[in-house]
Amino acid sequence: TDTAASPLSRGHMNPLALNTFSKSYLRATFTLSNAVPQFETSNSGPWQKFETRIRNYAKNSCGPRGRGGTLYLLTGKSDYGVRIEAGSPVQDITIPLPYPRKTFPGNVKLDTPRAVWTAGCCVWAEPRRYWWPAKRAESFAVISNNMDDGALLHQTEMSVSKLEEILRTPLLEEVNLFPGNANCRRVENDITLPP
């Protein structure tokens, strides 16, 4: 879809910059199934800076240069926005949808999400004195409103469990982003990515 006539861009769910290790992976990020309408205000600003922090963390802390671990990343969109209440992010359904079923050039209709989010968990084995290695993990998450006004982005880093709470809809009992590893959801394993 051509977004040139709008303030939207193709926000990559699997970011281009994280796939520079392989030309085929890099090209694969440009498929429409990997894109969500994201405002340039966020995508080329705070969101891009956070993606750089993820890339540096993967290279220097989690991966081969660090612990030799595996970084699991999930990125998605939400029809719930976020607002800051008493210094903490909370779910906000009052934020109007930026472009609900707006028609773009070529008569293309797009649903634009209220927010975008990413959750990451680095898992590695730590040597033990007895039997098998201990599995360790550290995790992080971020959410940002998808708005054209930078003052309304409220991009906030948080724990994976806090993000799961924000993403929970009234009909769901819980959201579990990392069902294969409970360590990814433990608050004591939360980190803030280095700048």
C-alpha cells in the first residue's frame, strides 16, 4: 500500500534493522504480512531508537558476544491504547482510532491500531556444578500509542507481566506472551535495555 500521501509508514513487525545479518531475511521484512500502519512520528523516532537498543542488546548482551543465549522477540498491535496514570502505564480504550477504515490512495482501506508493542526474552544456559545447566532468562517490554502527535505516544518500557496486563481484553482471563518459559514473565527477570 502506498502511504506517501499520509503520515503513516509501513511499521515492520519484524524490524528490518534486526535482520541485517542475511540478505534473504532482510528482503523478507518487506512483505505486507510483516507490516502494520504506523505513524512516522513514532516509527522514525522513539520506536526506531528502541529497536536499535534491542539490536545492541541482542549482539552485546544476549547473543554470542554475551551469554550465548537466544533472544525471543514478539511484536504486535493493540486496539487498546495506553495512558500514564500516577506515573504508570494503563490500558486506555478512550483514545480514538487514528484512521478507522480510512480510505487511502488506490481505494485501499486500512485499520490503524491504537498502539504497537514489543516484548523480548533472552534465554541462556548457565553452568551448574551438578547435573545439567540452569536455564536463565531476562525480559523487557515496551508499548507506544500509534499517534501522529509525539506528545501522545506515551512510549513506555515495562515488565512483560505489565504489558500482558495492558493487552488483556475484558473477555480474557490472562495474556501469556511466553507460554514456553515462565522465567520470561517473572518480575525479578525484568531489565531495562541499555541506551
